[in-house]
Amino acid sequence: MWNQVQLALNESTTRVVTGFAKLLPGLVAFLVAILISVLIASVLGFLLRRSLRSINFDAKLSGWELSGLSEISPARSPTLLVSRFVYWCVILVGALIGIAAFDATLTEQMMMRVFGYFPNFLVAVILVLLGNVIARFLARGVLIGAVNMNLSYGRLLSLGVKWLVIVLTSAMALEHLGIGGKIVDLAFAILFGGIVLALALAVGLGSKDLVTRSLENQTIQRNEKTEEQFRHL
Amino acid sequence: MAVSDTMAPEAKEHADRIGEADLVVALPSCQSGESLDAAIGVLRPALPDFLPNQRIVILHPDTATNSIEVTAEQAGSDASFHLFPYQMSAVGRYQEQSLYEDLRSLLQVGKTLGARTYVMMGSETSPGGLRGLAEPVLNEGYDLAVPLYSHRKFDSLINSGIVYPLTRAMYGARLHYPMATDLALSAKLAQLFLQPAGAPAQNPSSWITTKAVCAGLQLCEVYRDFAPAPSVFEPTDLSVSLAEVLGTLFAGLERDAAFWQKVRGSRAIRAFGRPAPVPAETASADVHEMIETFQRGCKDLLEIWAMALSPVTLLDLKRLSKLPVNSFHLADGVWVHVIYDFILGYRQRVISREHLLRSMTPIYLAWVASYALEVQNASPAAVENRAERLCIAFEDLKPYLLSQWRWPDRFNP
């Protein structure tokens, strides 16, 4: 009896130790892969940062009317944003290589799925980033235009434009990621349609007089009154 | 010649038929046959007396040719007076692109004809105006003559509040209308303008007046009557006009940085003729809406202004927005700091340049309101003194701009 217990214990210990021994090289390979990828990512990030700064990337981007990108960047620097993005991409690849060292078949399937999904993910990220930049740009333009026209609801208008663009691009991004399926489409259609309907009702019914009066005051009368007395050009 | 090579073959043929000219005058505002008829009808009889023994070519938009056949034939019979149809667009004041293109047309044709003097009549077509501008260049050896308009206290406010004082402080020349569209140029300045560095096909990044100052050429002003009213070709939206003017002005400063950083003070420019008397006006100014726009800007655009303005200037503007109309006053120092900070913001591209420039409209309106309240009952002489004080403030605070331009990261409270 005792002998059988001892045998079972020996066998289980051997199995665990063997399993651990089998896992150990994979674990070490994973750690090594992560370490190497961190090293490569750091060097690549550093070089990228240096070269982007040397070509004055941040200023050039502002010149291309993409200053909205700097607002969502760490320390308002698109250079940092790009270098950090590359840094984390390299680490992600390193992690995938590390995981592949554990079990080839499992990771092969995982890699296939990850890489199959990657283009969608990339497009979604680009959509969100671009949407954010466009939303901020348009919102700022609307706000400045509204203030220059002396409209009292400029901030509201600007906020509305910003969130419309963000909601639109987020819905597009979620569709690319395959998250939510038809629910997103439906929710977006209801939300967007609701906003448009609410605006139409507000303008058409409740605020008709207010809007008419406001537009008349802000454009025609103002121009007539001030243009007569002051000539700016 | 590279320049004349760009002319259409018909235009070149026409130039060959004419031969040579002393004076080439462009009339881009005559876009229709009727307006050209009227202009030629006034100019042709008067010019031989005003400018004797000069071979004169009138360059006009080719859209106006059909309806003036008779006039053209009559003009063509006079060997010293010719009409030259050419592709030209109407020039709106402060619309540098159209002026630049028309100037190029004028200078190309003039160079092909070997002209000594070039006159761009962008807004007026009177013989007196033409003579006044052409004479200093033809007879006195000046390279550029620009009009010095008499103006009512509330006219040309962008020029009085920003363009004149800023160009004076930066370029050191007291040219009262650096963006004038009526100009007379010498062949020397034409040559400079047409040089490859002057960049045909490039967008203009500074005016011909400031180019002439930078090149150290001889400049003069000619007293003229009141500045012409805005034409139909000019934008009616103030923020668009302001952004256009400031955009050209600031781009020019960026381009000419090596020049203006060395300039200290300013020098007077010789003026020909006599100033037209300015009537005394004492109408009270209605500035409520301008102040309201400024206050709204202070509420909604503060985050945008904060990207360009220094904290102290921002604080001054906040304080100003809380003042009642009767004590509303924007100090010259604050206004100059605003302009200089926007120049720096434009240079550093803190946000989209278009947005930055358009966001300045409420502050500009605050300046107009403050200025209007100050001079509404003032005599023309007092208005002149007021303008002079503003110019001096721009000159006195130039070291601030210089320092921030050279060391943008320096602490700026």
C-alpha cells in the first residue's frame, strides 16, 4: 500500500517536474524575447525620436493642418506619439514570438487569428485618431466662426459638431473591429437620426422665431450698423 | 528672355507691333468695356499734357476688349498711346494674390516693351492719380511711389491699427499704405520683382512695398484724396479679410526676418503733393456689439488665445472684458503684445494658422471699440497724434518680439 502511494507520488512529481522542465525553456525563451524586444523597441524608439526631431516633424505636421494630432499626443508632441506607437508594436511582436515558444500549434492558431484581425484593428485605430483630429479641427473652426458672428450658442454648436464626428468615426471603427455587429449600426442610426430630428424640430417649431431673429440680428443688422460707421479695409 | 517667353504668342505679337514704351499703365479694375471706355476717355486727352513726350501703353483686362473697338482704333492711331489687352483679374485691396498676378502681367509686358516706369492703377483711374504716382519715378529717380490717402478717423482701420504701425516698426520705413494697389515702379524694382527668387508661380509672401524697403530702394509717397471704397471683389466677412491681411503680413515677416531684426526705429518717407483736408467729425461711435463680440470671445476663445498669448496679456484681456462700455480702454502696450504674440504663434504654428488668425477678430474689434471711444470727438490732428502714439508703442516693444523670435523657449510671463 505504502509502496503504491510512494510510486504515485514519484510519478506525479516526475510529471510535474518534467512538465516544468518542458515549460522552462519556453518561459526563458519568452522572457528573452520580451527583453530583446524591449531593447530593440527602445533603440528603435530613440532613433525614431531623434530623426523625427531632426526633421522638425511636429512643426511640419502643424503646417499640414494636423495640429489636432498634437493635442492628443503625450506632451503635445506627435513625435512622441509615433515613437511610442512603434515602441509598443515591437514589444507586442516580441510577446507574440515569446508565446510561440511555449506551444507551436496553439500559438500558430493564435497568430493566425491575431494577424488576421490586425488590419481591422489598425484601420480602427487610424479611424479613431483621424476622427479625433477632424472633430477637434472642425469644432474649433465652428467655435471661432460662431464667436466672430457673435452667436451666443457657439460653444454648444462646436460641441455638437465635435461629438457628431467622434460618434460617426467611433461607429465606423467598431464596425471594422466587428464589435457589436448590427447593434452599433442600429444605435448609431437611432442616435444620429435623433439628433437631426431634434435639430429639425427645434429649428422648425420651437426656435423658429428665435433662430430667424438671431440670424437677422447677427448678420444683416450688425453689418448694416457697423459697416456704415467703420470701414476696416 | 525668360519673362517674355511666358507671354502668349498673340500678346508677344502685339508687343512687337507696338515696339517700345516709356510708361506702361495697368487698369485691372476696368473689367468691362464700359468701364474701360470711361477710363480711356478721361486718361487719353489728359495724359499728353500731364506726361509730355512719353510713349504710353495702357494694359487692360482682355475681357474688356470687344466693346471698345472704336476707342482702341482711335487710340491706336496715336503713336504715343496704345491699348494692350491682357489677362488680368480685378484687384481687391489686401488681396495680395490678385495684385501679385496683375503686377506680374504688368511687369512682363512692360519689360518686353522696355518700359522705364510701370504704374498699377488697382483702384482709381483718374489722370491726376496716374500723374501723381508716375512723376516721381519718371522724373525724380524714385523706384516706388505709393499713395498716401487722407482718411476719416474710422476708415482703413486694419491699416491704422495693425498694418501701418507694424510694418513701420519692422521695416523702419513710414509707409502709410504698404498694401496699396495703386503703385508706380521703376524698371529696377520690376527687375527685382521678376527675379526667380521673386518667384513667378509662387504665392506672394510679402508685398512689393516691403520688398522695395528690404532691397534698399528709393521710396516715396504721393498725397491722394480719400482711400477708395471697398470693391465688390473684396470679402465682406471681417474675419476673412483680417485673416487674409494678417496672413500675408506675418508670412512676409517670416520671410524678411533677417532684414527686420537689424532695423531700429523708423525713417520718414518723402511725400509729394499736398494732403486733402479731412473734415472734422464728432459722431458718437456705436461700439456695443464690438465689445459684446470681444466679451464672447473672452468667454469662448480663451483656450485658443492661451496657445498664442502670454499669461499677462491674457489676464489683461480678461480684465478688459469685465469693464463697462464707458471705461472700456485697450492700452497700446496690451494691443502691441497681442499682435506680437500672434506673430510668434503664427510662426510656431501653435494651431492651424487659419484658425489662429481668425480667432483674433474679437480682439481686433476690442481695439476698434477702444480706439473709436477715444477718438470719436477728437480733431483730425488729435487722431493723427493718437496714431503716432500707437506706432511708437509698436517700435518701443519691438525688442520683446525680437527676443521671443530668437529664443522662443525663453520664459514669457
